[in-house]
Amino acid sequence: MVKQVVVLAVQERARLDDEQLRVLNAHLGTDVAEDVICRALEELAVRLSVIERACKQKDRSNIRKNARALASVARQIGMVGLTSVATDVARCIKDTDDIAMAAIVARLIRVGETSLTAIWDFQDKRI
């Protein structure tokens, strides 16, 4: 019997709520909104790193706490896709399937990276 391993190229698309970003700009002003978004992006990057490390350590409590915080911050700046995946991560903590947990955290990292890039691109187009 011949076993063949197929490597799948996984690409995640960022889903942004452009209207949420416009509302932030309208209510806060461009400079303040940009500052808020920059601080949120820094927070998201830190949380993604913490979640990735916690997953390797199988620290479910830390994963759940940071996934919930990440979802909250992402929601505030219109990162719909990232919010959804972070919420999924927080929900699946009760399961004891380490492989499934690693897979969904890997998806969170991919979506996080594309979302961070997408929001910078949106900000650049706005200017």
C-alpha cells in the first residue's frame, strides 16, 4: 500500500467591517482613530503571540482568556473574521482534543496575520 501525503496550501482571507472603521474615523477624528487602531493592532499581535505560546504549553486557561480579549479588541476595530475565529477558539477550550485545539489556533494565527495586514492596507487607502 502506497501512502501519499498531500500538502494543502491554506490561505485565509481577512474579513473587515469597513463601516466600523469609518465610524471610528467619524466619531474620533482621523488622528485619534488611527492611534486607537494602532494600539489595538499592537494588542492583537501580543495576544496572538501569547495564544500561540500557550497552545504549545497546552495552557487552556491562558488560551481562553487571551482569545476572549483578542475577540473583544478585534470586534472594536471591525475585524469580523478574526473576531469569529477567536470566539471559536474560546468556545472549544472545554474539549480535550489537543490536535483540534492546535488546528484552530493555527487558523487563528493565519487569520490574525492576514487581518493585521488588511487593516493596514485599508488605512493606507484611506489616506
